[in-house]
Amino acid sequence: MKLRSGAQVAQAGSGVMVQSPRMFQAIAEHNASSRLLMLPQEIKNRIYYFVCGGQMVHILQNDREYNHVHGDDTVKLSHATCIERIPEEQVQKDFDFADPDTVTYNTAAVEHRHEDCHKPPPKQKKGYPKPNQLSLTLLRSCRQVYFEAKMVHYANSTFAINCNDVLERFVRARFQNKQNLAIRSLYLDVTVTHQSSVSAWSDSIDKAVLRHLKSVRHLYLNFEQLYCTCSVEMCGYEGSEMTERQGKMFKKFNKLPLKEVTLVINDGMFTLNHGHGWTFFIKYAWTMKQKQQFSKGIRNALLRPAGEKK
């Protein structure tokens, strides 16, 4: 491959551009007239961060309604930038300082926070900008910018996922595993409706996070329990037993080099049906104090020094 100046920077090999120090040097010399590329690398990195990173990005999977509207039955992943303005750290603070003596279905700080973010983006005409879409067009401006900034998006964005299947599909979709290894921040919206949900999420944590996302340092967890009375009876639910299973699931993350963890619990727990009424709800639902204690215990376990983790 030749630049306009005539410099040879790569040799064709099975359609893949060969990368070498000589290639980078030739490209840098060729782009020396660019005011952007003449800046010190530290300043360029900050520019790349503000353009490509620093956002929460929701990873979405098209559903049946989306397929019906757009006439496409192929399972695809898309994304949408987060429109929620309250940071996860503030949500954790609100959760920790909520009245511990209340028994409520929902935690106001987290209820439906990202509901609008999870909606698949509408299909746009070719050439038109998509709403709430991350723009990475800067990476297409020239080869030097691409090579300098191609990992900024992965290293400086928070990837938000609300389904264990999507989590596994997202990891498999990365073209190179080093893209997975570059990811530092992860938000998981974990919803359980049955004991099988806990098992499914636990398996996905093993397969996707612990195997491929080994560099995650910032972990934000939203835990939602949506058990109903019928599933409780069929499962032979025991509060302490299920709490232990959920605890083991979250404690799997202690293998990551975590520096920050949030865990808030929102429970529309136990739909009141089959005539069980309020008595049934009181029997099984967590009080706010129990939620706060569970959250604090998990966070403490995940943030222990490496030598103290079991």
C-alpha cells in the first residue's frame, strides 16, 4: 500500500494490512501537516476521550416487535448512548441512605431508570444520523488516528447490558479479544424471575465476564427481583437459600481487579396473585434494611484486597 507521497507502508497479505514500526513512521511523516496530529500524544488522547469515550453505552438486541416493524428476523446487536443523567455513584448513595425500615416493592432511586435507553433505535435512512448513537467517524479520518484511538472507546466507556444472552453475544461479537480486554467499566442490569434465572446469569458471568472481560475495574450492578407467588411455590423457594445463591453469583466477580463496585436492589418482588395477598408479600419480600445489608456485604467482598479474597 502506498500513501499519496509514494511511500510504501504495507504489503498486501490475504487482504490484511501488515502493521509494522516502519508503517507507523511513514504514516506519521505523511500526516505531519495536520494540526491535530502535530499535538502531543497526551492532548490527542484527551481529544479522543471526549469524542469517543466517557459515556454509558447500552448494548441492545432486536426483539420480535422490532423484527416485525422492520421485516428483519436476524438477531442483531445495536447500541444506544445513555440518556439518564444521574450517575451510578449517586444512585448508590441514595440507596444506602434510604429509610431502612420500609417494605416496598420498588426502590425509587432505580425504578425504570434506563427504560427509555433500552428501546431499540428507530431505523433511519442511509446517510442520516441515528439518534442516541455513538459516533466513531473520527476513526475513519486517517490511519494514524485510527491506530491511536481505536481502543479509546472500549477503555473509556461503560457498557450496559440487561440480559445474560446479550452479554455472551456481545463478548463473542468483538472482532479481537484485545477489544474485550480493553473494557474497564461494565454495568449489568440483572433481573431474576426464577431460580433458573440465577443459574443462567451465573453461567454467563463465568463464560463472558471472567473469561473475556478480565480487565473490568468499575462494576455497576442493578439487581431486580421479580418473583411471583406461583414461581415461588413451584421452586420451593426459601428466602435464605435464594439469598445465598444470589450472593454466590455476585461474588464470582471477586476474580476481577475491581476498584469500584455499586449494587442497588430494586424489587417488584412477588406479584400478589392467587389470593395470597399482603401476608404472602410480607413473608418473602426483603425490607430496605435487608437490601442494604446484602448490597454492602457483596461490595465489601468484591473490594477486599486480593490476598483476602477467597
